[in-house]
Amino acid sequence: MALRLQSRLVLWNLFLVSLASIILSFFLTASQLALMLVVAVAATFIFTYGVHVLVLRPLHRISLVSRKLASGNLDERLPIAGDEQIAALGTSLNTMAQALSARMQALSDEKQQLELILAAMGQGVMVLDHDGRITLANSSLLRVLDTDRNLSGKTPLEVFRRPELENAVKAVLRGKPIETLEITVGNKRILQANVAPVTNAAGIRTSAVVVFNDMTEIRRAERMRRDFVANVSHEFKTPLTSIRGYTETLLSGAKEDPKIALEFLRIIERNAQNLEALVSDLLVLAKFEAELPVTREPFGLMFVIKEQIASRKNAIEDRGIQVRIDCPDIQIHGDRSRLATALSNLIDNAIKYNKLGGQIQISADTRNGTLNLVVSDTGNGIPSEALPRIFERFYRVDKARARESGGTGLGLAIVKHAIESQGGTISVASRLGSGSTFTIRLPM
């Protein structure tokens, strides 16, 4: 552009010089005319060069910088030179570039901050364009879906395989109100999806955002609570029904027969004891589940074991069970009450479900700062299919035998809570006909 303008200036000057020469040829001699032509041509080139330096070169630079700014290179700056008006133009262009650069940096910072906020959110977030295709999915959503693939450009149906979510997004984009629904994804997670529109300044819905809340643990807790209430109601109903039935029988005349009355009263007493044991175990379980602080104190493990064995001396002798203790004099630092509760329930089970004349062995050792406490018996053992559920509340392997022995179905659940609340673990190994072995591992 600058070269074309410079060429035009030269041609126009030469044209004017030629026209002036023709006119002056009538008044000047040949030598004078020649001298004038030389001076005129020289002046033309000097003038053209001055225009090039003062106007055309700065304009060329402005053109180059403008193209670089238009391509996104906002760090480019124009040196201030040339005519006053051209210098003012260059200053304005630099100011504009600086303002644009600051604005783009601010937008970049805001975008980065938004991405960090979305990544830090516990809820999954998915943004979709006006065509219902995903433009953004945060890391929480990818974690819930157990995937690391890029979801951009996909539809909700392709990702979740749930038509109801796809329909909800389309409905919201068409102008329908906000929708909330629950879906189950492939890894059995239950997600609550809240679908909301995103509008522009004119109020037009241009996109949609879906926020996912993981409801898996909440629904599991609700199911456990319903099961717990049902189980507790059933466990209370059985002895209460028995107590009421035998009491009504006594009141209707059976009390007149001393032999029958005594038998019925013993049944009522046994059921009342079962209810008392059930209430006691429920209170203990509630105490552990309340996550009360663990009380840590130094105590001797052997003393706790012997204390539990001594309190069951009569039951052990009645069944002819031999108890062997293989435990060094270990001094540990932990919650004595919780460990005693766990050991009490394990020893009770080892007595109740052991064979007549069987054995109970209690051993302990320490390795790498961990206490390993083992309680094993020679009872009938536990079927392999029952082992994964053995620590569930109210789960019984042999329901009839457990109720006859006064079991509440809460003993092993109490053991689990008592040990895990101290940072330990409880495991079981058993085979039918070969007894059971329970292993407690507690950090020293």
C-alpha cells in the first residue's frame, strides 16, 4: 500500500514537471530549461522520500501491527514516530492493544478460577449447549462415572444411557421449568440430577447446566434404617407375643395348676431376659454408632482376658469346655471398655455355639506396632456363604438355635463397631465342622 502511494506521488510530480517544462519552453532557453528540469526532478525525489519517511513508513508499521493485533498477538506494540497525527494514531492503537490485553488476561483468570471452582466442587457438574451436547464436565462427575475420557460433544444419552435425563435436558432447553430426577449409573451409583437453564442478557435459553448429587450413601443409610426398624420390631414382637400369650393363658385359669403356672412363668422370664438383652445390646450399639470419643489408657491385656473368662466360669464348666490362653504380658494403650465389650461377645459366642467338651483358644502377639488378638473355637463353624454378612445387625446363621440360646443377633455388629472405632479391624475364618477363628487387629 505504501509503495503504491509512493509510486503515485512520483508519477504525479513528474507529470507536473513535464507540464511546467512544456509551458516554460516558450520563455526559457534550452540550458535554463534543462537546469530547471534537473532541479525539479531532484526536488520531486527529495519530497517523495520525505513523505515516505514521515508518512508512508509509519503507516506501513501501523498496518503490520494492526494485522498482528487482529490475529490475537496483543503483546505487539507500535513505536511512536512520524507526523503528529500519525503518532497520535499509533498511541491510540497501543492504548487499545494494552486495554484489550488486560481484558483478555482478566477473562483468562476468571475462566481459570471458574474451572478450579468446578474442579473443587463435590457435586458433579455438566454444561450443555443449545443442541444438548456436553461442553464441560468437571472432575467430580468423571470420578462418579469412573471414567477419564473426554465427554465434550457427546449427548447425555451417550454418556449415561438414561433416556429420562436426555428428555429432561431437551425439555428445559425448550422452555420447560427446572427438572429434578434420580438416575442409576453403570457402577450402581444413585445420582440426583438437577437440570436448570442458562439464559443470556435477552432472556433466551442458550444452554443448560446439570448438577449431580451422589445419593448412594444416603439411600443406603435410608434402606439400612428401614431394615433396622423392621428387624427391631420383629425382634421385639416375638418375645412380647410369647409373654402376652402365656400371661393371658395364666389369667384365664392356668395359674390354678402349679406345675403349668411354673412352666409358663419360666417361659415368660426367659423371654423377658431376651428382651432385656436385646435392649442392652441396642444401647451399646447406639453408643458406638454415636461416634463418642475413644478413651485411651494403659492396661494389661492378660488381666482383661482372665476377667472375661472368670465371669463365665459356670457356663464354661456346664458345657465342659477347655479354655487355653496363649498371651504374653502385653501392656497396651487403648480403650479398655470397648476391647472388653468386643472380647466379651466373642467369648460368649465361642461358648454358646461350641460343641460339648470343645475348646476355646485365645492368643495374642504384637507385630510392627499392631496387636493381633485371636479367639478360636471348635464349634460347628460358619457356612462360607454366610461369612460376608456375619457382622450385619440381626444376621443369624442358625436363627432358631440363636434365639434358643438367647442371642440377639447384635453381638458381632457390636464387636465390629467396638474395634473399628479404635482404628482396628476384625476378620473371621471358618469352615463347617471345623470351628471359627476371629482375629482382632488394633494399633498399639
